[in-house]
Amino acid sequence: MTPAPLSNATYAARIHFVIELAERLHAYGTTSQRLEAAITSVAHKLKLECEPWSNPTGMILTFSDPQRPPGESDTTRVIRLPPGENDLHRLGETDRIAEAVLAGELNLAEAHSAMQALDRPPTRTARSLQVLGFVLAASGVAGLLRLPWLDIGVAAVNGLLIGLLVLLADSRPRLKEGVDAIAGVVAAAVTVLVASFVAPLNQNTVIIASLIVLLPGLALTNAMSELTSQHLVSGTARFAGAVTTVMKLTVGTVIALYVASLVGLEPAVRALRPQPDWVEWGALVVAAFAFAVLFRGDRRDYPKVMAAAAGGYLISRYAGIAFGSPAGVFLAALAITVAGNAYARWWMRPGAIIRVPGIIMLVPGSTSLRGLLTLIQQQDVNAGQEAMLAVVNILLALVAGLLFGNLLLPARRNL
């Protein structure tokens, strides 16, 4: 059933196409089980036998030609890659190109050119929009937590500084290694200065809202999903990477707080959440738009991405009030997974466009950071254990929702 444009494609050309497709799916944030299943399916349609092995920092792909004697055509590629980042627009375009190749609408050379066109460097407008996404995400999450206006403003300023820092680190590899710790220093320092000289703040909550984009909650969820799918090496590596990110953010935050105490600053801390309902609803719209920007969704997909992000939050919120927080997270993950699979099944586009933003407000990144901060600041193991137990409960509820959602409406497409 090989399409006509592939009939004259050489064995090496078909291998090259599969490798490029795998590299792009990895770069755009696809989890190991979905990437391996997608690559195996595409290779089969190209009359190749492929045994993929994927992890967060690389891949091993072994190919053979089923029409030739065993061992005669075996080819193995070992590819070292940086951890991927979610890019919904490029993921959707890559999926479209692959489907066009398999349908006979593009030959391999045309597909290669189309994929190369996706590598255009981001424009100044795109980079500015990403920085704006940090600002909107920080202020939106602070609004969802009903913090006072000053707290929301401080979170927005921190988001701006962290967005500029991340943008700067993209072109500086050495800075990128420590960007999480530096971001923690920046967020904590600004918060402490405002609380010391301007007015009291909800200190830890403002810091967490400021760092919300860098928190690895989605990575933790993907790691647990990979572990439950028996992708043990990939899941363990991704989990270790997520924990390391939380530790770097915590170390940076604690360093800033310790230096502040050394120089004699005494920030005024309060626990106050005075905002009315309309602020929370407005913040939900702002946060949903921010994640549509940060996940680099296509402009035409912004309404879908925003609806998925808002829907996951609202289901979790109101179901949590009725049945308890873990049940709310489970039901939200279940609904989002079913919606993502339905979108992929009937609209023939990656379900990640719905699934990824839908679970982003459910992930336990902020809880894990709060737990470590509590443990270090109070030197109270019991308080830290309670927060970590909350992280485990959220992860279990999320993974259960993802698993049962896939059982309720199985995905016909791997992405």
C-alpha cells in the first residue's frame, strides 16, 4: 500500500525521512511511548522494519528492509538530542507533512523541504510574544489564587524579568544550564524587596506564581505516564530531570531569601486573598491565553487551546469542591484525554493540541516547589512530607485519568 510518490524512493531515503520525523517529534515534546508508536507506524507504511528506543535526551533507531535477507540491510542510528519543548504549531505541521507523504500527496524530497521550512528562526515579534506569555502566565496564576493587586503586579514583573532571562539563555548554553536557579534568585529577590520596603505580600505564593512557567509539573506527569506504559528508562530519566529542575528553582529561591536575611531585610508576610469572583474568571482567560502562547500554538488553534486549558481547570475546580481534590483532578484528566482523542480521531490532527494545555493547570509543579520551600524554610520534615504526599496524590489522579481516558475512547492516532 505504498503511495505512488514513494514507489521510487530508495531505502536510504526512506530511512532518512523516518529519522528526521523522529527527531522533530522528539524536539516538539512528544513522550516516548507516543513517539515510538508513531515512528513504528510510519516505518511500516514505508515498508521498513524499525525498532525505536527513545529517552528524553536521545534515540536509538534500528532499521531493516523486510524484502531483503535478515541482517543484510540492518542500519542503526544513535542520536543525541536535547530534551524537547512543547511546540504545538510545529508538531501539527510535522504531523500534516507525514500524513501527506503517506497519502501520496508529497514525495520525500518535498516533505524534507517542508520540514526544513519549519526551522526558520523566530521573529522579533515571536520572541516578544513569548516574553509576554511569561508575564501573562505569572499574573494569571496569581489572579486565579485571588492574591491582592500588589501581589499580582509583583508576579507580573517577575514574569517579565524571567521571560527576558530565558530569552537571553536561549543563545547562551552556559547560562541555560543555570537559568532555573537564577530565575529563582530573581523572583525571590524582587518579592523580598517589595515586601520589605513597599507593603506585605503572600511571599511564597507570589514566588511560585512567578516561576509557574518553569515548574516541571508537565514533565512529572509525562514521566509517570511513561513509567505506567513500561517505558521505564525514559520515565525514570524524565522524572529525575523534573526533580532536578524543582531543586534548582528551590536552591535559587533559598539563596535569595538567605542573602536577604544576612543583610537585615525583614519582609512583611501576610496570608490574604481578597479578590472577588470576577477577578478569578478574568485571570482564567489571561492564563489560558498565556499557555496558548507559551506552547506555541497556531493562531487558528488559540481558541481550542484556551478552551482546553480553561476546561481542565474548571472541571478540576468544581468537581474537586463536590467530590474532593483528587477526584476533581482525575475527572478533569479523564475528560481532557477523551476530548484530545476525539479531536485526533475525527479532525485528524494531533490530540496534543487539546491534551497538553488541558492538563497544564492540573499538574503538581507548584505543589512540589511549595513543599521543598516549606521543608527548607521551616526545617520541618512533617510539613515537607505533607506537601510531597499532595504531589503524589495529584500525580496518581492525573495518571489514572489519562489511563482511563484512553480506555474510554482509544486514540486512533499516536500523537
